[in-house]
Amino acid sequence: MLSPPVFLKPLFLSVLSGLLLWLGWPVSGMAGLLFVGFVPVLLLEQGFSERIIKRKRQGLFGYFYLAFFIWNLGTTWWIYNSTGVGAVLALGCNTLFMTLIWLLFHITKIKLGNATGYISLIVYWIAFEKIHLDWDLSWPWLTLGNGFASNVKWIQWYEYTGILGGSMWILLANILLFLLIKKWIAVKNLKSVAVTVKEKIDFPVLYCAIALILFPILFSEIMYAGYKEKTAPCNVVVVQPNIDPYNEKFNGSEANQVAKLLALSSTEVDSATDYLVAPETALPNGVWEDEIHNALGIKTIKAFIHTFPQLTFIGGLSSLKAYKNRENIPLTARKFDKSEMYFDAFNSAMQLDEGDSIQLYHKSKLVPGVEKMPYPAIFGFLENYAISLGGTSGSLGMQKERTVFTSAKGVKVAPAICYESIYGDFLSGYIRNGAQLIFIITNDGWWGNTPGYKQHAAYGRLRAIEFRRSIARSANTGISCFINQRGDVEQPTPWWTEEVIKAKLNKNDVLTFYGLHGDFIGWLCLAASVLMLLWVVISRWTKE
């Protein structure tokens, strides 16, 4: 039994957890705090379970919610810079989902005992993270494994587990450290006389906690030091045009923007350059796909390529596709004002070269409420209220498969557009389709000079490790950079400046375990969650 004084201030424990998780998140530089971030709320839950906290059990919801709200607010408040409504929904809903998972853990622990209860916390949380990666309300920014994005020397083993392996690592460490503190408090207060250190500390648990934290780091450091990239260079130039997304990009002249982009690029592109990478919506005004060869922006870029015939251009555009018959029209399609025909709008990536073909990919992990109305069959009537951030508003079209761009030289590139770069399992579709490099094209200017764009850039390092693919990142306003196969950032550009950078990136054909199997940990935890919930229900029926 724990001593009452520890739990006289549950508000303190709730706030402390929120602060620890916030301070441990990129880019604060204190990732080690994630190993203890949940310990205060575990102590809080224990107090409610043993009725040491003299409050109604319903109050536990409020304390959990406060802890996770502080974490969400501290790490993702910057969403407000682009959309106030979106910020309220993201913060409120994400906090609610996390709170419900912890309440489910609390119930399971009471019904099935402590050991099963703490296992259920790991299983339920990772199952939630997996669902949050895949459903229409997806907002996996705070997936626990993302927390080590700035500490790549700790997580080279992500090539086997992906970020969900990191989530399991954090949860296990928190539970073991909680058990140590719980034992120390219980023994200290059950004794009327002084107790020895040996009596206070559960040394087997201590040794397990130390090994659990240090062994993966040591193993990763060895992997990091020993990893050598196979030499297979591509010469890549990345351009950061720095066009204000609020006042210029979607209101100004597309011709002027393309001219600026190419003028900047010309300072680094030469006869040895294989790729020129431009940011998301480099062509912002909307191009009909059946007339794409006649678009002025396309012709201008093609003329630039003609000066460097070996050059391949990859960048973003807003594209439109008309459906000439009414069969198989997707739910995202919208009707022409004065016609019975329908069309889709896309946030797309394109590849241009000296040849006649133009390769397109349509962004398919869309931002809920901004680029996509969740579950359009149900909420389609709200389409007109979708948040507009420039370009085409309302739900955008998608595609099922990950299109890999193939150059005339046979080089295969994964064109990840903005939000897609935080989804490891999703990007594995590119890798299994043969991608040898990853190009991330994005526009993070909506968030202003906040931690948001820094976190987004850091998350790209996780993809480099998971797939062992070199990355070129072109961000309209920054951070643009290159990332090697160990996750090291090279030549990061400053925020809100015009920049051009170039580097040699090594291609890689080897499939990592994670690249082949994706979020297998998430699927296992989903299955285990179903079985555990059935166990809880059956145990209740049996008791009754």
C-alpha cells in the first residue's frame, strides 16, 4: 500500500507528466525525459486504484485529460497559426483519445490484476497509435516513437521495428521506473524504523530498467558506427524558393514563381546534375491533367531542362482531373457548376525530363479537415466547411498505390508530399515498389517560425533509418536539407530564406526488415487488444 502523502496532490502529478512529455519532445533536446514522462500519471492511477486518493473515480478522467492536454498543447500549439478550428479539434480530440486509452488500462488493471494491467497499457497504446496512423481522423504527430527523431544514434534499430518499437521502449521503461518508485515508497512508509537501501530498492527491476534503456542505445551506437553506405551516387540539387504561402503563393503570379525557382536553381544546376527537387505546389494554380503538356509552367520548366538534357525535375503542383462518364466517380469528386460532369482536385508531385512523358503522383495521406473530409460518405454534407489554406479547398482526390518515379537512367524515387513523410508504413509502399531514394516536397510555411516545421523536418530522419534510404527534402520556406541513410542531417537551410543546396546521394536497393513488414508491431498489438478486451468482458460476466 502506498503512503497517502504521495497522492495528496494529484493535480501536481498530472501537470508534471504533461510537462515531462512536452520537454522530452523534439526539438527541446531532452528526449531522455520520455523514459519518465508517464511515471507521474502511473502513480496517479495507482492512487485511484488503491483508493489512496480520496476522490471519485470519475475524477481520474480529468487528471488524465489535463496531463495529455498539456503535452499536446506544448508540442503542437503551432497548428493555431494555420487554423484555429483545426488546432482546437486536433488538441481536443487527440487528448481525448489518449485519455480513453488510459481509462481502458485502468479498468483492465482493476479487472485482471496489476501484471496484466500494465501489459494492457502497452498493448492498448500501441494499438491506438496504429489506428491513429491509418484511419480518416489520423493525427500521429505524437506517436511516442517520434520522440527520438533528434537522437538518431539511439534508434538505428528502427530499421527492424519502425517507430512503434520506440513507443514500446518508452512505455516499458516508464512502467519499470514506476515499479521502482512504487516499491521505494511502499517499503519506506511501511517501516517504523530506518530501512536499508536493499530493502527500499527492487534490484531485479532496477537492473531490468537499466538494461532496457541502455542496451538499445548501445546496440544502436554500434550499428551507427558500423553502417556504411554503398557508393551509388546521384547528383541532386534542392531549391527553397521561400514564397509566402499566405500572401503570395496562391494569390501571386505562377509565372513569376516558376521564374524565381528556376533562376535560383540555375546557380547550382550544371551538366552533372541528375535531379532538381522543388517544393510542394511549385505550380500552385491548378493544371488539368489531360492538358498538362500545354500548361505554361510545365513548358517553362521543360525549356530549362532542355538546357541540361540529363536533368530530371521533381516538384509539386495542384492538378485537376475531369471524369468523362459517371461510372466509378470517387466520393471526393466535385460537380462542375454548369455541367453534369465531375472532377477531382489533387495535391500532386510530377517528374519532368527531356522526354515527352510526365509522371504524376497524387498525395494520398491528406490532412484531416484541410485536404480531406473524414469519412465523406458520412460527413460529406460538411464539405463546404472544409478549412482552406490556399490552392483548392475541400476534400482532395487520392490514389491507392504509391507511384515510384523512374528516371531515364532507371533511378527510382519515392515522391513523398508533406504530411505523408510522417507515415512509415505508408511510405513502405514506395520502398516495396522499388524506390531507391526518397524526395520529400513540402510547404511548412503555414505554421510560422515555430517548432512545427522543425519537428516535421526531424521526422524525416526516422524514414531514412527505417528504410536506409537517402533523402532530399525541399521545403518552400525551410527546412530544406539532405539526410543520409543513418539519419544524419546535411546542409540544413535557415528558415524563411531563399536557398539552393546540392549533394551526392547514394541510392540503395536493399529492403530493411521494417521496409518489408511495415508496422507489424502495431498489428500484433491490435490483435492482442481485441483478445484482452474480450478477456475483460468475460471476466466480468463470470464474476456476475
